[in-house]
Amino acid sequence: MEALHALWTFPAVILAAFLIAWAAECGQFFISQGLALAALAWAQTLPEFAVEAVIALEAAKNPAQAHLITANFTGSLRLFVGLGWPMVYFVAVFFGRKRQGKKGFWTIHLEDEHAIAVLSLLPALFYFLVIYFKGTLTMGDGAVLALIYAGYLWLLTKMPPQDAEGIEDLGRIPRRIMRLPKPLSVAGIAALFAAGALVLWFAAHPFLESMLAVAASAGISQFVFVQWIAPFLSEFPEKLSAFHWAKTVEKAPMALVNFVSSSLNQWTILVATVPFIYAFGLGHPAPVVFDQRQKVEILLTIAQSYLGFLFLAGMDFDWQEALGLFGLWAAQFFVPALRGPLTWVYAVWAFFETWKLIRHRARRNAFSVFKKLCAEHLSKRV
């Protein structure tokens, strides 16, 4: 019977995704686009938080389930970078050719404000290397990760909203909301966001349960379900929103940064909650201890995200980068035994990209753009 719940939960999740996406599109004209996307990422990742919380509580009761903690968040993060980012690119290219008659491959160019989301990945990834070498995740680690995310939000609050001229580029529903008097526009945005989050909150659990029932009936293993299927389903609202923006072509950078913001959300806040929930389940503070298999998963995820960071650090995203990320993700998905060697592939490629970024540091990149943003917006308000 649980599988039948998909008949109503699937449309509900789609509806919620569009409501929240419209709210974020409108919100960028009152607050910075980055802050609107951060709020969007929070609402969209609620199902993933719920899944991770359930897994952490179960691991506290049954230590044999502890490996599923890393399976879920590493799988989720690798889906973002290995599948989500490339799909945004290919969707944008496909619809760009149809609508604008463009031939060949082209590049997604990020806006200046997007440098904040891109650079904020760096401290999270570096600190996760510390966690990897320690082999444990403690409440202290959770506090550090939460501070990194708080710093990211603080920077976004200093950025200006989008120019009003961009309202004409919105879709029909958000455009009509933005043409209302300001108090009604704000109320409409709040209503869209609240309605979308509420629908998502109530539909997420039965949606995941129905998909779990379908997976179980298909004979899919628990580990595969937790690492790949559950994150794919819980991230479904994000994919809908991002691909909707990518389809418009002009909003492809916004779609890409939606995934980046969600990745940062999970590297920091989602993982930060795990040791607290785990301790609550145990009834006393205790670290989450990673075995060697879990550490392999974590290191692979760090290497993949660092390579993705380096691609976006150039403030653009092209077909070689999209194809490379997708190809490496597909290899680990279809041939799990390659995960160890693939970590080295990511590392070697990342070394080359790091050298290239340093060599061409005079060109526009996330570091130089961030420096300019600080001069324009931070120094004036301190």
C-alpha cells in the first residue's frame, strides 16, 4: 500500500518545488540573490535533513547501521556535483540551441555575487579533511561547520538585491506577483515560500516511504538505497527548480548556484546536526566514529567537491568540466569497486586545475571577484 502513496506524494513534491522556486525568484529583488537561494536550499533540503536524522537515531540504537550515516550524506553530495551540476549545463545547452539557435557548446558564466557561494565551499572542504584524518565527527566539529555556514550567510546579507529591470525576465506567475504593490508582493512571496515548505514537510516522509517500498519490492539493497536512491528522491525538489531555471537559459547560473548552495548546506549544517542527533539517540555525548570504508567514501566526496570548486573558481562552467564530472560520477555509480582509484583521478585532476588557477590568476576568478565585492559592499558597511 505504501507504494501507492506515490500517486499523491509525487505531484505534491512537484508542486512544492515550483512554489518555492517562484518565491526565490521574487525574493532576489528584495534581498540578495544568494540569500534567496540559501533560503531556497534550506527549504529544499528539509527531506534530506529528515532522512539523515532518522539514520543517525537508528545508528545510535544499532551500531551496525552507523555506516549508513556517511552513505547518505556522501551519496547526496556526490549526486549534487556529479549529476546535478552537469545536468544543469546540458539542459541549458539543449534549450539554448532550440530557443536561440546557438550551435556547438558554450559556457555558463557565473555572476559576481556567486563567488561567495563558490568560495564558501573551500573552508568547509578543508575542515572536512580534518574530520577525515581524525576519523570521528564530534559536536565540536558540528559547531565549527555551523560557524562556517553562518559566515556564508553573513556575507550574503551584505550583498544588494537584483535590479528591478530584471522583473520582466521572470516567468508569468512571479512576474505578476512582483507587479503588485510592495506589501502585497512581500506577502505573496512569503505565502509561496510557506505553502511550498509546508507541502514539502508533510509530503516528504510519505514520498520517501513510498519510494522505499518500491525499491524494496525491486530487490534494491539497503546501502544502495540510502546512498543513491534516498538522496536522489529527497533532492528531487531541488532538481526540479534548478532544471526549470536552466531551461530558461538566462537563469542557468542561478540554477548552478542553487546546487552549490545546497552542497554547502549539506557540507556544513546537515553534517553539523548529525553528532547532536546521534548523542540524543544514545542519551549522552559521543563521537560518530568512521571505519575505513566510511573514510574512503568521505575522501572520495571531498576530492570530487574540491575539483568541482576549482571548475567554478574560474567563474564559468563549460562542457569539458560538465562531462568530466558526470563521467567520473557514472563510473563510481556503475562500478563501485573503482571508488578508491577514482579518488586519485579526482586528486590528480584537481592538482592540475589548482596549478592552472594559480598560473592564470590575473584572469577573472572567484578570488578576485570576491575581493572586488568586499571593496564595494563590505568595507562601506563595517
